[in-house]
Amino acid sequence: MLKRADVEALRREFDPRDDQPPTDIIPLPGGPEDYGLPADDERDPDAVFAIHPAPPQGLSLITPRDWPNEPPPDVDWLAHHRIPRGDVTTLHGDGGAGKTDIALQLAEACAGKKLYWLGREVAPGPVVILSAEEPERELRRRIWLHGRRDGFDPAKLVDLHLWFPDEVAAASFATPARPTGLMTESELFKATIQAIKEIAPVLVIVDNVAATFTGNQNDRVMVRSYVNLWRSIARLPSLPAVLLLDHPSLSGLTNGNGRGGNMDWRNAVRSALYLKLPDDKAEADRGVRILEVQKSNYGPTGEPVRLQWGDGGLALEKPSSSLARVAEDAKVDDLFLRLLDKITAQGREVRSTFGSGYAPAEFEDDPEAKASSVRAKAFRVAMARLFEAGKIVSVQGKRSKHIERAAA
């Protein structure tokens, strides 16, 4: 705080050739009376010094009239109805559940332009993985296993960029400032920003929160400000989706919501996924896992997907081996394709996204579907199978994407 001596020093530095004194300095009153206080007030007048505050900045407001008179763009999804671009998503799951494995498969799908991940359409492009938990040898092993199972050469994943700390303790991306508790960028975080600007990824994966967050997971200010640092990454020009991998707390495991620490780990993000074991112990022992949407600001929640561990890692659970089940699935797949051909021949389009033109809902209303008692849920599962098998694709139209049969 400035005192009288500071003011006198400023006055001595004042150039007398100027016509006016600095406008931001107000001369100090001489004594308590000048402050409107009793003459015998013992408080030191030097304890108060007035500086003109900067004028408040006006709010920049708009109205809907300022928007273009056209339909707004669709949500920019990295993984449809799972992970939005330009924001932060959390993937919760107990240790060993398979979070890193499916996150790595997502990275491979984007960087390798495979277009689909666990039955969901994904955006192709560069990926950055910040691995503060798994060592390089482990990710190399998993990528090799995925490549052998899925038929790709890891050496061709030139758009996949991985970072490993020399020491786990050196993986701090932010530290809490005192006394506010706000998380502030570390030098590592600043270097990360620079790398992301140069690479322009569509996806940034942080594995994991426990290894990179040095604050108190139960402190709302620390949690939200940490998430906001990663949101600043997501708002860089390439609008990457930022995926934070996290372990659930004990209460999160108990109540089944997968949440770790403070509620703001869920509240501060736009989407939250949870990879969990099924309630049936026999299924869990077979390696079955369930991935579901716990929170989504832009799409539906729930939508559980059943996965199963195999030689190459987690993959979509294969349907029952019974011939009856296989035949039934094939019938629904064939019906989906026939109705897609019918819609296309009529000059209409259907989409894989919820809303007007959502394919499963459109097909459910068709007389042939009603006669076969095939509901939208069955068409939705069939659509995922057909995308995964490469029999249908999502094609960008003038305003939005629509489904077409894949070229033979």
C-alpha cells in the first residue's frame, strides 16, 4: 500500500513542464479531519490511499436477431454421443477396468483414420497422449496387440504423438496458488500448449488425473480451475477433445456413479463416461465390462455398451454364439439395409444422430418393421454393427451428415 513518502516521491518525479498532474493520483488528506474523522482519531491517515479505479468494461451483449437465419451447426463430436470436441470429458473407471486400453483404441481410430471406435463414428486427425501412469513399453505392447487384432501397422500411426515423463513426480501440469487455491500452469503445461498448437490434434488424452493433479481432489476451487486449464487447451484453434482418465473414489465405486473426489469433477465437464464391471460376478470374471455415459450436456445419457477382454484388449462383446441369436441379428441388419435403400430411393436421408431423421426411429415406424416387431432399440444396435462391419458410412451433406451404404 502506498504511503505519504511514496506520494512525495511520485510528486518529485512529476515533470513540471506538463500542464496537468497524473489523473490517477489523488492528494492525500492532511489529517483525520480531512477524512471526516475526529481530530483525536489515532488511526494513521497513511493507511488509506485512494486510486481512481479503472472504469468498468461494458458487457458485450447480443440477441438472437444477431444470429444467422439458418439452422445452427450440429454438435461437433469426436466420438458420436460420447465425446464432444472443444471441451473436456472424463473417463472414470476402477484400476484395471480398461480405461487406458479403450482410450488408446480411440487414439488409434482417430490417428489411423479408422473412423469407428467401439461402434461409434469418430473424427480423424492427430492425437496427443500425455501418459503419466503407463510407461512407454506398456503402451507400445498394447498398440502392437491392437494392430495385430485389428489389422493395422503401428509404424503407420504417424499422427499419434505420445509423451512420457522421465519421472512420474515430474508430471505435474498445474500447482495450487496460495491463498486462492486456483490451479496455475506449470512449465510443463506451457510446453504442452506449445506442442498442441504445432500438432493441431483432434484429441488430447491425459492419463491420468491422479498423476497430474497436485491439488486436493475434494477442493471445488482447485478441481474446477484444473478442469478449466484443460478447457483452455480444448479451445485452441484445432478444438481438440480433452479426455481426462480418472479413478473413482470409494464412494463412487459403492454407489455406481464412478465419481472421484469432489462433485465438480463431474459438474465442471460437459461429458463423463464410466467403464465398470457388470453386477454379475460370472460376467465380470469372463472379462465383460460396461461403458456408459454418466453425463452429457449435448446428447443422451446411459446408452451402455458391453465390452469384453480378449487377446487384443477390450472389444465389443460378441453376441451369443447360438445360431438363433446370430440369425435374428442378421435379419435385423438386413431389414436396416433394406429400409435404408427404400429411404434413399425416395430421395430422403436418415442420420445416426438423435433428432429429426434419426434412422432407428424412422425405421421403427415403417410398416415392414412393425410387421416384424422390430423396435428402434434393435435398429440402433444393428446400426452400430453395420458401422463396425463397414457396411454403412456417414457422409457429409450440405448441412449435416447422413447414412449411406458403403461402396462395394
